Amino acid sequence: MSPSQVNPRMSQEAVPDTPEERRSYLAEGHSLRSWLLTTDHKRIAILFMVAITFFFFCGGVAAALIRLDLLTPAPDLMSNDGYNRAFSLHGIIMVWFFLIPSIPTTFGNFLLPLMIGAKDLAFPRLNLASWYIFVLGGLFTLITVVAGGVDTGWTFYTPFSSTYSNGAVFLAITAVFISGFSSILTGINFIVTVHKLRCPGMTWGRLPLFVWSIYTTAIIFVLATPVLTITLVLVALERVFGLGIFDPALGGDPILFQHLFWFYSHPAVYIMVLPAMGVVSELITNAAHKQIFGYWFVAGSAIAIGVIGFMVWGHHMFVSGQSPYASAIFSFLSIVVAVPSAIKVYNWTATLHKGEIVIDGPLLYALGFIGLFTIGGLTGVMLAMIAADVHLTDTYFVVAHFHFIMVGGSVSAYFGALHFWWPKITGRLYNDMWARLAALLIFFGFVMTFAPQFVMGYEGMPRRYHVYPQVFQPLMVMSSVGSSVLAVAYVLPFFYLFWSLRYGKPAGPNPWGATGLEWTTPSPPPKDNFETVPVVDKEAYCYPEQGRAGEPQTQQAESVDA
Amino acid sequence: MTLPVFFIPVEASAHAGQVDLLIWTLALLVALLAAPVFVLSAIYLLRFRYGRRADRSKAQRGSVWLEVSWSVIPFLLVMGFYVWSTKLFFEQQSPPDDAMTINVVAKQWMWKFQHPSGTREINELHVPLGKPIRLTMTSQDVIHSLYLPALRIKQDVLPGRYTQEWFVADKTGVFPLRCAEFCGTDHSVMGGRLIVQTPADFARWQAQAGADRSLAASGRELFDRLGCAGCHGSNAQGSESPIRAPPLVGLYGRPVPLSDGTFAKADDQYIHDSIMLPNKQIAAGYEPRMPPFGNVLDEEQVAQLEAYIRSLGGKEDK
Amino acid sequence: MPDARAVQPQFPTLERQNDADHFGMLLFLSTEVLIFGGVFAVAFTLRAEHADYAQASKQMHYWIGGINTGVLLTSSALVALMVEAVRAGRAKLAGWLLGGTIALGLVFLALKFTEYALEYRDGVVPILSDANLHGGVERLFMDLYFVATGLHALHVTVGLCLLGSLLWPFGRARRERTAVFAGNAALYWHLVDIVWVFLYPTLYLAR
Amino acid sequence: MKNVRPILYAWFALLTLLALTIGASFAPLGPVLPFVSYAIAIAKTVLIIWLFMEMKTRDGLQRIALGVGFAWLFILLLLSFADILTRGWLGA
């Protein structure tokens, strides 16, 4: 590699390119059986990664079809029903089969035990079961597609979904219902692990912030998903047997469905974004080579978001026919939940102050997250204002807002995590120049795709429109062109990352000079993670005061001989 | 064709102007709160990047004062907006008493409007300039949402329930009318036009469009045709035989004692439910004998019956 | 069935492992609370919206429901005693208590299905036999009744399977691990009981 | 077997409460009945959780693990009823 491609953040010690003395988790067996029956959290993380990557591309294909069709105001590529099915599948797949499991089940699974010094999650077999349940749910999604798709949108609003829709609603609901159990089991597993399996010395105040985030996410998994589960059961019963629960023709209440649905689905947004925040905390501190600014505020704000996030769901329903008084309460609570998010963003900015910042791929992804999340979050504050929301809700403004948070934010962080922990997962280094290029492409492609949608929404363009007024065409075309840039940028990492598997330099245990316990293990880590139980005597992000000139250290106690 | 970026879309009411003011001030707030993040990050990236000599001593690890100030100050700023926007919202939720009521029925995939004069139109809504208009809306099938972008208002239209929105248009012209809640195959073409006319033009249009009879008269005809008179009396004054049924004269707007000891106000929703789902609330002293008309009547006919009952007098005689 | 020696490698001590199992079970029960919570949210909402919603509960066989409540409460007490017995190492007594619990669970299910049959005969089952259902609101009530009790019966069945799985390895009841498993199965059974405690006034006594 | 007695007492109390709740449903309580019924149901639940489920002797963490489900259910009911009970206050 030429010097420009060498990442200065990486330690430049020569790593011998010889087989590890101890076998890594990857070398524990190569048969399909050794993967499909594994209880090793690291292998299960890889299994999840394969599954969600598949669904990411499925959802991406649907998105590509949508954007292609919207190049012209007329319905030319797809029929109206075809378009409705495309955006419904895009939503269902991206929300439940990519975004919600994305960071928790992959990096959460891989890193949680490593970061707290444990040998595995508390319930390894449950963890594997969680993957099989997820795959079963995914299978039902694919069956839904084969059966003609579903046209309800990802929100399954009644009575459309329960009575009027002509799509395969029952199959789609079954798919989401099943995948919910995967979330619940993963959530229980993570919570118990964090409480019961921290290594000696790993106090709550020394937990890496990624662990705090995953812990809060797990709480949301456990407390929100059951409500979705029962709601979907009720809709399915109404659809299949014609029971009256939400159906107004029988005296049921369709708004009640929206309450129950958003009681899950609003916290679900935090399921998507909290782990991303945890990743960014790790990436920023390591790039700046500096202790996080305000550790307890960043950790505490994760918990605050997790708890208050359950009390704001009604802001999706300001025009639904909900009581105006309830709307006023939800509007207020929505403003309250914005405060901890703001705390996080400002703390990350302050962390950069007086750091020794290496601008490389992972950092660019993290900065991309911060920028896009800031815009997404603050437009969310605009939408929390009821009078503004009455005009903006159900328009492209909302579409742009949540894509900024969920795609611009969470997916950027997912890729950031992939680049940062890739050496740990695979033992190989990738070419950072390509990583920087991909990060920039994702950022600009994203902004080009979704910034025009804010304007369209403000001008009154409703979402989920197949045929749209002529005046919006220029902005629609801009958005579609941006999305093709985005598509290229998302595919790009797969090439250079796979290339690194074969040709990349061996990584060594701690290529970034990071402080977490996961970096004290060889890369890739052995099956049992740690040879002896690690002991911790330092706080998280104990980067040396002298910046990169200082001796790198980790949280592990020096006195313990490994 | 010029890109329609950064322009304020047409405002056809005073409320629209206020919402625009709110949105643009909020946009300013967004810029104000985001600016420190973008500007400071850029500065720090340049000043403290790896390999550049800079004063890195005494790096702070946290500061309670900073934390408190950057959480409390934005919060208080936003609270100001909260009061502003919520006040605006409540005004938009409270129609004045002299508003002209137009009944709206949504069904897959069209909008039907019935004026008090009896004029009906589909996918087009004619309204006079400067007069408060109240739309009383319901749906025949799924949830729709009546969105009038030029007025900056939107309200979901629910089956089995009345929702409302109101406005005073202050600009003549033709404005878009859209469905904003996904409602099935042709959701994206379930639109129409809002046509705001001067009162004179509106009167001319109404005369031309014609209405054989007023809403209440249609309701009266329906009342006779459905045999409501058999129980409620030929002039809806109530009857003792063969089946006792409550009188409807003077009912509208009054509190009605119910069989469970509570009271319900005889508003449009109550009358609607009493026709469509009569067992929902039973007037005290009467047997629940009324058959449900949910499968017999459509929402337009219910609106006509309501107009008839309103015309029989009551507290809010309009 | 894992036994006393089986400390899984990720746990430092058996005690920690038992603690984790217990903690995980309680979290799982929290999710069950919220699953049934959705059903109760529906019941409360419809009751608040329809003045005569509760009228429909007059036609329920409240005495079968009452006996069933007593049956479940008693079985819950038995299973709590069973856990005590296992801990005290009195395997034989525990076996009898467990048998009693399972028998009462089966009685509950038998009564429940008898009740369904009676309702079928009475003509108050929506769709299948709705001759005597008056109007939409009664229908609405019965729909929810069948959803709620059906879901509960499903949980009773799962609970019985859990308790039943204790029967066979009961010769080893004195071992710590089994006491943990028995304790967790008992927790599940108690939760099923709590759900019924709320279903009973919601569906049967809401006159 | 030192906890046998509290369990038996609790069982007895539960059956008494059951009789009470059936009795109350026949009393002319009118709109107060649901409050009485659910107060009794809550009392029963507390007995089951405290004595049968041994929360009396458990540490704070385990109490939280079970209590959090009920607490979140309360949030769900409280805020959705903030809507359901105040609908239609601003005219129809």
C-alpha cells in the first residue's frame, strides 16, 4: 500500500502473517453444520449479518423500483397496485428485517460479551433460537412476496388492512409477528448478560457507551415488542375470522389500533437509532483518541431516551382524530425526548475538542451520522409542533425526516461499525481510501436523495403517491438521481471488504489503539473470547493524556497476567 | 422550467400564513441549533487533526454547566414554540358558531360533498370567499385524510365517526385537494379541487348547479320512505304504539338521559350512531328495539336524516 | 435437563447462573404482561366507548368462571408449596403437589371448554352460532371474550407442558438445578393465574 | 418448608377476595363496580406476586424486572385513555 492509503490511526507494528497459535472462532469448524448449530455469539452475529444483508438488498431493490417509477408523474413502470406493494414491502423489509435487527443482532451480539469481558451471552442456545426465528419470519416475508405482496404500507392501518386490502396481509403480519419473538429473546438475553456477566471490575460506570446503548435497546425490545405482537394477532384474527375489534362497522375503534401500533413503533425508532448512537460514541472517542466528553450524560441520555421514548407515540396521530388534548400532551412529551438526543450530539462535538483526530473511513461514517441525525432530529422537533405537523404529516417532509434518522443516521452508523470492527471480526485490514470514498458518497448521495423531499413535503406532496402532480417532477428526478448515487455507495464497501478478506493485511489485536476489552483479544478472537477472565481497573476510553504519543492502554488491569 | 425551490406555496387563508410563519421560524431554530454542531465540528477537525500542532493540554472531560446550558436553553426555546403552535392548533380545532357546514363523505376513491342547500358535488368543493366553512367528514370504508395544502390543514376521515376541519378562505382560485392517508389502489389519484369563489359567483354557481331540495327535505323524504314514522311518529313527535320510540322534535343539541344513568349530548355523532349502531347508547325508558341501519344507509343519507332532525328544532338550531 | 454439575462456561458460578435464569424468566413474564395488556387495553377502550358494552357479560356463565378462578388460585398455591418442597428436598411431597397442580390445570381447561360448549348451545358464539347475539356491541364483547380466554387457555396449556416436563426428572428434584427450573415454571403458572384474575371481572362480572 | 404458612394464608385470602368480588358484582354499585372489581383484582395480584412469586424475598433488580411490565402497561393505558376519554370535548 502506498503511504496515502495507510491509516495513521492504525498501529504500525508489524504483525506476523502466520497462523494464530490459538484457533480463532472462525477456525473452529468449516462445515455448514458447525455454523448452523453454533452457540458462539460471534458466529451467530455473522449468521445475522448474512441474513440482514440479504434483506437490505431486497428492501433496496424495492426502493430502486419506487425511485425509478417516480421519475415521471405518470404510472409507467408499475400499476398503482404494484407501486403500493413495492413501497409496502420496502417498508416492512427495511424496518423489521434490516433496521431493527441491524446493529443489535450483529455488533451487539458480537461485541457485547467481548466488551464486558464475558465468554458468551447468558443464554447461547436462546441466541441461536433467536436467529432461527428471525429466519423463519424472513421466510414468511419471502412467501408474502411470492404470494403477490401486500399493499397496506408497513403500518397495517385498520380497517384497510383488516377488511379492505386485497394483498397477502395475513402472511405479512405472520412474518412480522414471528420476527417479533426474535427481538424479544435477543432483548432478554442482552439485559441478563449485562446484569449478570460483567467481568470483575467492570462496574456500570466503566461500561463502554456502546454497551449502554445496546442495553437500553434491549429494554425497548422487551417492553415494546409484546404490544406489537398482540396487536398483530388481533388484526390477523379480524382479517381471517372477521372478528370485530378495530372494525368501526361493528363498533370497534380504528384509532385504538394506531395507539397500540405506535406504542411499539415509535420506540422502535429508538431501537434503530440508539445502537447507532452507541457506535458513534465508540468511533468518535477513538478517532479523537480522547475520553468522551460527559460520560454520564451520554450514558444517562440513552436511558432517558429509552424511557421517555415510550410516552410520545401520539405525535404520529395529530390528524388521526385523536383528542386535541391528548395531542397537546404528546406534543409536549415529544419535545422532552428531544433533549437527551441533543445532549448526545453536543457531547460528541465537544469530544472532538482538543482531540488528536484521524480523519479516516470510520470517522467519516460517524460524522455522517452526526450530521444527518442532527437534521433528522431537529426536523422531528418541527413535526412535534402540532400546528406545523397538521400541514406536514403524511407528506414527503415526514418521509425525508425519518429517512434522515433511520437511513442517513442508522445505516451510516452500521457501516461505520462494520469498518471499525471489521479487523476484529475478520482479522484483516481493508483499504481505507476506498472506505473514505464510500463514506463521502453515502453522505452526498443521501443528501441529494432526501433533501428535495423536505421541500416537496412542505409544498404539499403527500407520501405514498404513485401518480403525482407535474410540478413536483424536477425535485422527484433529483431525488431519484441521488438514490442511484446512494445505491452505488452502498454496494461499494462489499467489494473492498470482501477483497480484504483475501488480500488485506493481518490486523493484529488492536489496530486502532482502542481501549475496549474486545481489543485485548487476538483478531479474530478465539472461541471463548478470553483465555483468563479479564479484570478491569480503568474507566472506558482511558486514552493517554499525551494523545497518540502516549502509551496505548486498555481497560484491562495491568497486573493481571494473561 | 425553474426549480420551485425556496418559495412559499400559495396561501389561501390567514391560518396558512400563520402556519408558514411558524414553519419558517422553526426552520430558523433548526439552523440555529444545528449550527454549533456543524461549525464547531469542522473547526475542530481542522485544528485538532492528527499531525497538526495544536494546544491539546487541559482537555476537559465534562462540565455540568455546559451540559445543563445546552439542554435547558434549547428546551426553553422550543417550549416557546410549543405554546405558539398548540394555540394555533386549538384555534384550528374550534370552528365559530356561524360556520357553514358542508358534509363530506369519503369512499375509495372519491370525495363527495353535500352543501346545506342540498347541492352535491364529487371531487370538487366550491366555497364562498370569506365565510367560515366547517367540513363534517366521515368515510364509507377505510381511513382517508382530507388535505388542503393551500390552507395548511389536514384531517383524517374515519369510518363510523365524524371528524371536522374548518377554514376561512381569503383568496379566490382553484387549489388542490388531496387524500393524505393511504387508502388503497387509487390513493394517489383520490384528489380534487377546492374552488374558492366570491360570494356572488358562489351564489351563481349554486343556482346553476341546482338542488332539487334542501338536505333537510331529502332527509324528511328518507324518513318517510324507510318507515321511521312507524315508531317515531309521522312527524317524528314520538309515539306510544305499537312500539315506543323517543320523539325527535327538539332533540338536537339536548342532553339525552341514557339507560345506564349517564347523559349524552344529541349531537351529529350521537344521531349518527343511533341510526347506524342503535345499541351503542340507549335512551332511558326505551327498549333497545331499533334495528341497526348500518347495512341499509350510506353516509350521505345519514347526513340527510341528521339535517332533517336538526331542522326539527333543538338547542343549536341552525 | 441440565443437572447440578452443568455450570455453563460463560457463568463464573452456579449461583450466578441460577440468578440469571430467574432474572430472564421474570423479564419474559414482563413481556407476557404486556401481551395481555394489549387485550385489556382493547377491553377497557371498548367499554369506555359503548355504554352497554358490559351488559353483554350478563349472559356469561359467571359461576363456571368463578369456580375456575378458585381452581386456578388453588393450583397457584399448590405450585408455590411445591417449590418450597423441592427446596426442602422433599421430593415425594413435591411430586404430589405438582400432580395436584397439573390436575387442577386440567380441570380448568375442562371447565373452560365445557363453558365454550354451553355458549355454543346458547347461541352466543360469533360466526359459528350467533342466534342469540343482539346487536353489534354484544358481538364485539363476545369476540373479545373468545380472543382473551382463548389466548389465556393457550397459556394454561403451555404452563401445563412446562410443569409436566418437571414430572419425569422428578427423582432428581433435590438437585439445585431442578429447583430453579421448578421455580421458573411456577412463576409462569402464577402469571397465568394473575391474567385470569383480571379477565374474570373484565369478562364475567362487568354488569 | 418454613414458608408454608404464609402461602396458606394467602390462598385463604385469595379465595375470600374471590367471594368478595362475586358478591360485589351483584351489589347495586352502578358505575363504581369496575373500580371495586379491579381494586380487588389488584389486591389479589399483589398477594400472588408478593407471596407466591416470592417477590417479598427477592432483590430490587428482580422486583424491577417484573414490575416494569406492569409499569409500562400503565403508561400505555394512561396515555391512550388521555385520548379516548377526552375525545369530543371540543364540539363534534
